[in-house]
Amino acid sequence: MLVSNILKQKADDGVVTIAPGAAVSDAAKILSDRKIGSVVVSSDNKTALGILSERDIVREIGQRGSVCLSETVESMMTSKLVTCVSSDRADNILATMTEGRFRHMPVVENGEMIGLITLGDVVKARLSELAMEKDALEGMIMGH
């Protein structure tokens, strides 16, 4: 299955972004209100400058206390983004996310974000794909 198929199956294909100069507390509020695990940092809602996850925020609070909530998103974001394109295969993306130990990946085409996929999205797609393969093999064995 391709990333483009995964994006088509998502209920919400929009990417939630936040400005790099916004406060980390604002990002935490967005994550909480939207019940999502990360927000893409972007100045123009098209170009991904970085990503900030709930884990990033919790890690900083654990190390430095709540004072970090007043800092800028830019100071805490992961700026070395790993992205994919819509023609990438789900199994390759799953391996990349697992090896990199992250759960959110922007989908970028021609330098512009067109979506965001999560580890859960990819796992769901792979399970669906495997179920279809299983059914096809059972059909061949049964002579259907």
C-alpha cells in the first residue's frame, strides 16, 4: 500500500500546524483540544520547519519543570524532520518509523506538506493489506 492510499483513508487529511514563535503551552493546548500527538511547526502552513510531539513536551517538563511551557515551540521542536512522499510504500514507512522511534511523519510533495501520517495509520493500512492477501490466498487454495 502506498502513502497516497493511507492519506485517502484518513478521516481528516489536514495538517495541524503552529508558528515557530508560539508558546509551548499553546502547542500543548492544541494537542489536548484536538486529541492528537504532534503538531507540525510551520510559518506558512505549507512548509514543515519541525515537529513538536506530546513526548517532547513531557520530556522537557520532566527535566526542567513547567518553566519550559513559556518557551517558544521553535526552541523545543525536532528540526531534523523525516518526511515521506505519497508514492512511498507503507512497509518502508513502518520500518523507518520503528527504527527512528517516532510516530508522526509529514508527507511532502515539491517542498509542500500535503498530509501527515501516524504510526497507527500505517499499521492499520498494513493490517488491511495483509488481510486482503490472506483472503486471496485462501480463495486460491479453496479454488474460488
